[in-house]
Amino acid sequence: MIKVMEKSEKEIKENDELVKKLRAYMEKHGLKAYELAQHLETTEGNVSRWLRKKHIIGSAWQKLMKIKLNLKD
């Protein structure tokens, strides 16, 4: 049996905030999704799923984004 983890409201809210910051960063720097993916050293598919909110951004990625993109809390 496979257990599906449900997303908590806190997780969803934090993810939404981070997605807003990612979009603002992309707009400020004139980046496309594939360029952001290259900068973060991930796939364009990951970035696309994050931006469309199909996947919650994992805690390790969140920390990396805050460092590489200099995002504030």
C-alpha cells in the first residue's frame, strides 16, 4: 500500500510565497524558466512544475534558492 502525503496548509502557503518570489525574480532579471533552471542547476521541468504549483518545492531546494537567488524571508 502506498501512502500519499497530504500537503498542510502551512506548506501550501509557504510554497505559494516562494513561487511569487521566484516569479518576481524572473521578471526583475528578465529570465525565462529554462534560464532560471540553468542558474539553479535543475531541469526546466522542475521549474515549470514549481511555477505551475504542481509540486511543492522541497526544503533543500528552498534553501538553495534563498542562497543562489538571494531571496529574503
